[in-house]
Amino acid sequence: MSDSDAALVARTLAGDLDAYAQLISRYRDTLGRYASYMVGNREDAQEVMQDSFFRAYRSLGDCRQPERFGAWLFRIVVNRCRTVQRRLSRDRQFTGELPSEVPANGDATSSLEWGEEISRALASLRPHYREAFLLRYVEGLEYDEMAKVTGANQPALRMRVKRASDQLRELLRDIHAS
Amino acid sequence: MPADHSHELQDETLRRAVAELRRPVALDPEIDAATLRRIRTQAPRPPGQPWWRSGRAAVTLAAGVLLVLFLRAPASEHMMNGARPVELRLVAPAGSRVVVVGDFNDWDPAATPLRPTGEPGVWKVELRLKPGRYHYTFLVDQRQWVRDPSEPPVPLTDFGTPMSVLTVS
């Protein structure tokens, strides 16, 4: 049976770096999915995750609820994604290249094409819309959790989700029509 | 397992897209080793204390503020490129605070407050917007959504919020 987040945080604070390695391994892929879709390419997503883990380690004493380490770390990841995304926007390097996972079932080629279509559409959304859409529908957060993670209030988040959904639907329709 | 809210989406294509996006993603496990190397070289001591209790807190904070100011300056200039002045007005005699939220400020109620014009109950704000089409609405006293009567309405959203659409040419 694996240790709880709280136990691993306590061991890390006591100087056990192996315990922190377990936390990294536990959250690398789950939060990495959000980072991948948010910044639009694997290389920058990996930079986001590495940087987030490093910052989280340095600030671990600020983690008031170690049993909710994942939620606390998620806030750091969201902020790092915003920073990297702003840099990418300035550099005009946002590509919308997305994780190229081969599906376990079904037609791999068509599924990959469909995945690329979605990523292109997602990448063309405004960052705040993309963020809200991913948090709501991909990460499954409730609106109060989204408010804590993003710092935005719930009416604004509901509107961003709605606008993102509308725009994504139009974009996917255009892709299929072309 | 994260909650699945995709039942809120009425469009089948969107639901399929969400199902695709919820597939697991595997990043390079090398991230783990790289992070630990960085910790060993740059932060070798256990993170026992909150950073703000350290003696370097004030310096770090000041540097952060300067960095934010530095980063924001060119962004603001960039936003002005090609933007046109647009004045929005609303008559809200009973309101004590009026803000506008829309596509231009990511629906952030803290971003764009209106100020009283001096005429009784009349509020205004001047925006600089690039050419485009923007959905927006006013929020009076953080509870009442009021669409701009001087611009065309858009159909009610799923959330029942009245909105207007503004075209900047």
C-alpha cells in the first residue's frame, strides 16, 4: 500500500528526498496532461512540470493541508502554465502540437487525426477560455475548486467555459466541413 | 478519478472531444530525475520554512514587483497597437458599482469598472479594442446582469445572462 500524500510531505519536510520523488512520480502524468493541453506542446509541458515540482519543493512548508498536496500543486502548475503560455504568445510559438498517445483500442490512425484536430481547435482558443474548459471538462473540477485554482470568480468562470464550448464547437465543425 | 461534467455539453462532437482529451497522457519520466538533480544542486536543504519567513523575503518580493511591472509594460503597449477607443455607458441609478465583463477582458469582473460621469445614474468606461466582434454585458453591484441597450442583443445563454454584441471595425 502506498503512502498518503500527507505522509510523503511530512517525510520530505524531514529531509527524505525519496519521498518527494514518489510525489513527483504520482502527479507527473495526471497534472502533466493539463500542462500539455494548456501550453500546447510536450517539451514546454515538461518544462512546466519540472519547474512546478521544483517550486513546490522549495515552498513545501507553505502547504497547509498536506493531505491536499495534489490540489496545492495543481495551483502552482496552473500558474506556471500561464507564465509559459504568455511567453509562447510573445514568441508566437504556440503550436497546438499535442500529446501523441496511441489509443489502446480502436483505429489508431483516425483517433490520432481526431486528437490532432481537437488540439488545433483547443490551441486557437484564448488562454483563459482554454484554461476554464480544461479545468471543467477534462480535469473535472467543480466551479468552487476552479475559483481557488485560478483566482477568478465563479460567474466569470462559467462564462469562460460557456464561450470556450461555443467556440470549440464552431471550430470543430469548421474542421470537419473543410 | 476526476468528475465527469461532459453531460453538461449538449453537442455530441464536444462530448467526443472531451472524451479524447481525458485520455491519459504520459510525460517523460526523466522529469523526475531532472527535478531531483535540480533540487540537489539548487535547494539542497529540506524545505522546512515558508519562504516569506526568510531574511531574503523583502528583496525577493521587491524584485518580483519590479519584474511584474517590467513584463506588463511591453504587453500594455502591444495591446494598444491597432486598438480603437470605445466608450461604453450605462444608466444604472440604483447601482453603487458597475463593471463590464466580456470577451475583451476574459469576463473578469475585477478588470474593467465603470466610473460615474457626473450625470445622475450614468456610468462610463473607455476601452481600447482591436477590430473584432465582442460579446459583453454589465454587472451591477455584483449581482445584476444588464445588457447594453445601445448595442444589439445576443440570444440568452445557457446561464441566462443577457449580453450585447459590439463590433469594432
